[in-house]
Amino acid sequence: MEINEEFLLECINYLYKYNFSELIDYKIKGDIIYANVLPEEEKMGYFLGKKSVDLDIEEYINYIRIKKLNKLSDIIRT
């Protein structure tokens, strides 16, 4: 399965209800995506360090599916 890093960061921000500014790296082990991200404050000059988050691959797939459906809905409405 191919992971889009931009969508993965959006998905993490959505699920964790936080604003991570950058995806450093990620690994897939089984059905879990393990990712390292930087909090928004890191970009502002405060050193908070990277955060490790994990999410089920099914959560990522559902997020992508919803994103595509929303885009189709917008196209149909216009």
C-alpha cells in the first residue's frame, strides 16, 4: 500500500485533534502506521521535540475515503 505523506499528516492532525506541522518519517508494521511528527511550536523556535504517534491503517484508509467523497460532493454541487 502506498502512503501519501501529505494525507497522512492531515489524517494524524484530524485524529489527534492537534496541529502537527511536519511528518518526519513513518513505518508500517502489520496494520499499524508508526509516525514521527513535529508540533507546530517546533517551527516557531520552541524546542519541544518530535512526537511519536500511531494509527491503524484502516483509520488512514477511511480518512482518504471520506476526503475523496467530500471532493466528489463538492464537484457535484457546483
